[in-house]
Amino acid sequence: MRLQAIHALLLAAFIGPLGCGHTAILSANIPKAAGGKSRPLLREGPSLRAEPVDESVSPPPVTASVPSAAPHVDESPIAADIERSPVEPPADPVCTVRGTGRPFDPGCYAPVTIAARADGKEPIAVINAAHTRVTFDFIDESNTAWATIEGGGVRAQGYWPLAGETFRLRTEATALGGHAHLLTDTPVRIRWVSRVGLAVTTDDASASLDELDTRANCSAIVFDPFQGEPRSLPAPRGKLAIPRGESLAIRTEPDTGIAWTLKPLPKEHLFVNLQILAERGESTRVAFHTEHARFDVWVDTASIAKSASPFVEPSVGRGGCGSSGESRRRTHKLRRTVDALVAALPTSNGSANIQFTKGAIVHSGLTVGDWTAVTPAESSIAPAGNLSFWVPEDAID
């Protein structure tokens, strides 16, 4: 019986690993030979041999091979278990502005990061707005807008910071109760948004307009590239004047309070041509324009000086980003040696400690009457502060 049990275990162990396609025959019911001896145990396989089994040696224990369990796989869809909460747009925007790409030179601007929160936290994506369709929903009393950006088969939404963003005027924007206007096609920035309109400002090459309270409707704003040059106005005619000082107090009516003060850019002069329209008592009505704005206002007569000829704008081209265009200014030679007048304007006395020799190369600037402001083209000497080097116009070739 013991031998038969061993045979049965060997049979189970041998057949299991072979699997389908193999044949093994092992007889567990083998009759004993005479004398109680077992007959030779036969194993069929590739070769048939008879191998005697020595029953005096206990066979090693046989352990059946059990196939290992397959690894557990969770077949539930992963994406269905993740919560994706879309950022909700503002419920009641003030107005909507659309456009494609940034105005003027896109290379002057850094990419914009839109966020899931109006304070800029939880960023969503970085947007290069050049040649990209953008829809802005302006939010009341906020310096951000809800933006929808589309392009290249992708649509993104989030809060877009308005600080430093440039838009363009489709129509003029008004200031000083209609006595001042930003010109059509002027590039503007949004200062603040409210339900009564937008407050905008611009960078002007002629004067500082940062403190000018200019209002525009949403319909006057567009986010589109502008091809060409912004609108420019012709030089004034008739009776002319220039500011006596480095600022000019503006009034909307004679004998009223100061509504605004026209100031020069930092480290620059205040050069504007004033066309005299009317005089009343100690007030004078004048019209003038800067690079991006036009004015029809009243000033104190004592603050201006009558001029026989208008200022001549310097021949300065617009350079690229961060370029002042200085390399494009016209150069001249001096016809004779002259002592320059060092003053803010050639309407007041100044120093004469600067001398230009005959043949000196200079850049020409503004012309006031018979004087022209020049700067040396081949020297490191430059006028200090708000002063200029003025030479007689007929000394320049």
C-alpha cells in the first residue's frame, strides 16, 4: 500500500507540468513479483527503459506544483474617478472686447499667464497673444478680465491681467469734459473699469498724459494689430504761442479752476505749438496737439509767449523694442563756429559756455524761431537736466 501511494503522488506530479500535448503513462497498480518483490517500474517517454526501484531507500517527499495567482488589475476607468472643476466665468461682465493679437509690435511684450483666480493665483496657461483670437469680458472695478483664447485647435479660459496690456482706439476718447481727445488708432492701456465706462491712458512722445482722466466706451476699444501709423494732425496756423515754463496749467473755461496740468516727459522739455483762438481778460483760448491727443482749452495769458513760427518736430524715427530711434536722427555739419545758448527754451537767457566749432557733426532737434536745439553726434557731452544746446538755425547746413 505504501508503494501504491507513492506511485499515485508521482503520477500527479508528473502529469501536471506536462500539460496538453504530452503523454505519460505510469501504472500505479503493478502486481508484485514472486517472493514479494516488486516488478520493475516502467516509465514511458522518448526512450523506454526499465529502472528497478530500491524500496529500502525512502523517496523524497513530493510537492505538487501549484500555479501562482495572476496579479490583481483594477479595470475601473481612472479618468472617471478624478474631479475636474472648470473655472466659472464672471456672472455679470461690464462689456466685451474682441481682437486678434497684440497691437503694434508683438515682440515688445512678454507672454501672459492666465489664472483660475482674479488675483493671479492658480495659473492655468501661458499665452503668446500674437496672432491669437482673444475675447475679453471686463469685470466691474477690477484690474483683470475674463479671457477666452482660441487658436490652433485649442480653447483656454481664465483671468487675464490688464496691467500693461495694450488695446487700440477705434474712435476718439474724451477727457476734460470734451475739451481734450485721444486720437483714433491711439494705443491705450486700461486704467480701470466701471459700468460708466473705461478709463484709458497712453504713452505720448510729446507730453505726459498719465494723469489725464480719459474715458472711452467698450465699443471704442479693440484688441487688434494696427498696420500703419497712428493718426497725426497738421501743424497749427495763425497766431502762435509756446509755453513759457516747463508746465502749462489747463482750464476748461476762463476764470475757472485748473482742470489739468500739461507736463513734459521725464528729462524732456515741454514743446507744443499753441494756436491762439481767442483772448478774454487774462485768459487765452488755445488749441494744440501732442503725439496722441488734441486739446481746445483755456490758459493764463501770462503763461505763454507769442511765437512767429511753429516748433519743428525733430527727425527721430521709431526704433524697435527698447530703442529710442537715436540712430535714425538726421545729422548736420555746422557752417561756422558758434557759442551755443544753454537753456530750456530760447525764450530766456542762458549760459554760453558751450562752443561748437566749424564742421562739428550734430543731431538736430526742435526749432523755435531762429534757434535749433542740437546735440553733439561725435562727443559724450550732453546738456544737463531739462536744458538744450541752442544754435542759430542758419549755422546748420
